[in-house]
Amino acid sequence: MNDITRPNASAHPSPLGDADIGALRGRIRGSLLTVNDPGYDEARKIWNASVDRRPAVILRALGAADVIQAIRFAKDHHLPLAVRGGGHNIAGNAVCDHGLMLDLSLMKSVRVNPSTQRAIVEPGATLGDVDRETQAFSLVVPTGINSTTGIAGLTLGGGFGWTTRKFGMTIDNLVSVDLVTAEGALVHASSSENPDLFWAVRGGGGNFGVVTAFEFALHRLEPQVMSGLLVHPLDQANALLKSYRRLVAEAPDELTCWAVMRKAPPLPFIPKEWHGREVLVLALCYAGDMAAGEKAVAPFRALGKPIADALGPHPFVGWQAAFDPLLTPGARNYWKSHDFVGLSDAAIETVVAAAGHLPGDECEIFIAHVGGAMARVKPDATAYPQRQSHFIMNVHTRWREASQDDRCVDWARKLSAATAPHAAGSVYVNFMPEDETDRVELAYGVNYRRLAGIKRRYDPTNLFRLNQNIRPA
């Protein structure tokens, strides 16, 4: 399979002539690439190498004015419009065939105001860009776990990571946005200005416009945190995960512990005889005082007989990038995801059994426990609805050769089907592949109808459809 995701369909786009391209090029500060231009092939690449699409034109924006021109051009010429921030989204919607790819990756400014504890962030910034700027002032905005992820896509889908239990989701710390609508108008949205739009972008994805600036509230977090990994043999996983679910339920908000089942990578602190063998990894981070962190991780350290214990003080910026080497661009990827209100014995046993038959060395099953501050927000306060304390499972298949597509995708789908009876029915929208359009309404649950109404107001023709699409009511 050259492209394992569903092709992006479009209504009949208008053919573009040299005059059209020339006119657009003259109206922007950024650059414009077509198939014959140097850099075109590099610019259309995204993180998931399973996605191989060829836009008619790529506009690399440098500011809100360029975004306005891109949207108006796509609308006037009936072109599919793909919007790229970090290009990390699993569904591959950052790039389209035969349309306009709006590339925001050059808009990377991060401006921190330490006195007000606010940050203004452009949509091309990555989590690493944000972390480096905020941590320079011992501040943080809750984000994700891979530093190369784009802040825009993460935020618009909800955003959770190591500090979510302490400080809430990324959207819970979003103060305002500047956004270009389907009409090409730049608007500001906050709790007091265009509040319905502000509600919708906090979890509703890119369905309502293109955000050109995010304003975040920041929290105090010292640059050193207690964090690291506990590595166990997979054959201990059934018992360990049953203890794990009890310990995370008792843990303070400052402590986050997630579980990963995969083949052990060749890390220096893992004994060589375990490299390439199936393991259970507990990844922990304590967002608070170091001494309190030592005490909080102690019950997890006491579980079983670990192969390796790599817990200790680490720079938070470094911990945020710790998994980057396992998530580099260039590999083929496919994900399946479920939310679990609780990890039942049956769910644990099903997942552990599947982890004993991974389809490739880079494949893994990831289980995140979230709650704390994010669970104290009402389900209808933002577009993202799943607010109770719960577990998020991501079945992440990752491989290099197209010949392995069917094997890896089929394994992920079978595990997803096997665990579905134990799941809550909801799903984190940022973890959905493109072939799951039937789950979009489930992802938003009680909030879907309101989102569809707001979509009708701001994008009645569904110009912003290359996403986990909310159709206009």
C-alpha cells in the first residue's frame, strides 16, 4: 500500500495556470512551491511516511496575511485545503492531493511574559520550541510527550502529557486564539470575545479555521523533575498492571505514570541481553518538589523485580524529548486508540497477550493514565468531552517497508477490536487514523451537536474538511 490512509477526496478543483500561481506569489511574504520547484518533495513530507500525497501548490506562510491569502485562494479555486503545523498528526491531513497545502511550520515564534505568566505562540512551533522558552523562566504550559509534535494540532485536539494531572490539559490553559475563518477574516476568540468559537477550538480540531496565534497561561515548574523509566520483563506484566491501576488511582496529582509494552530498545541502562526482547516499561514524571517526588515514586519502584531502574532528577526539557529517538520521521505508522474508564482484568490480559506478538521491533502498546486537574473540568466546558479520570490506550504500529503494511495494520485493528468490549466508547481525536470517520461523533459525545452548529456558522461549505471532520449541521 503506497498510502494506507483514505485518499482526501475533493470537489472538482479548478485547474491552476501560471497566471494564477504568479498572482498568488505576488500577494504573500512567504514562498510558494509547485511540483517543478526545488524543495517541493521535501516540503510535502510529513512525519508519517505511509502518507504520500502531492499538492498542486504548497504555500509556506510567514504570517496571518499569508494565511488569509491561502484560504481565499483555495476557496476561489475550489481546492482542497490541507493545513500543516508540525505535520505529526497520524491521519496525515497535513498534506493533500491536487489541492493547496498551507504550511505553517515557518511561523515558530514563542514569546513568554514571565510577569503575567502568559505565552503567545505561533502555530508552527513544536512542543520543544515552547518548552525551551517557557522553562527558561521556570514556567510550563501542559503539552504532550514528543518534542517534535506541533503545538497547533496538539492543542486543537485537546493536548495531554506529563503535567496534565497537575495543571490540566493544554486546552484548559488556552486563554485566547487569533484565527482566520473560511471567509478569510482574522478574528480573536476568548471566553469574552466570540466565546462559542473559543469553546469549539478547545478540542474541536481544525474544523473552524486556521489559528495564527495561541495565548497560553503558564505555571511554575522548576527545570529539574523526578522522572524516568522502570523496565520489567513482559511476563510480569499481568500482575504488574493490576498493581499499577491501583497505584495510579492513589497517586497525587503531581505524579503521572504511564505503561508501554514493546521490544526493549538498545538503551545504555538496559542490560544488553534484554535488547530486542518484550518488556513492560513504566514511565514516570513528578511535577513538583524533588523530595516529594522521591516519596511518590517509591511504591512504583517497589513493584516486582525490574530489569532497569532509570528514575532520578532530569531536566524537564530533556525528559520531554526522551522519546524522540523512538519517534523520528521517515517510518510508516498506523494507530488505533480506546479510552478505558478502568483497566479491567480482561482488558489487561488481552493487551498483554497481544504485546507478546508484536508485528515489528518498533511497534508498541501505550497506556496513559490521566485525571487530576483535567478531571475537575465539566464535560461541556470545552469541546473535548472525556473529563473523568481514565486510561487512554494507543496501539502504535511503526515499520519501515511497504511490504509490512498489511501485517502491522491488521494487528492493530485486531487488538482494537478485541479490547473494544472493555472500552468506554470514546476516543482521543488526536490518536485517530484517517480511516475512522465513523468515530468522530463518538469522540465528541454530548458536545457533537453543538460543534456541528458552530461549524455551520463559521464554515458552512466545509472548506476545513481535511481533519477529523465535523460536518456543518
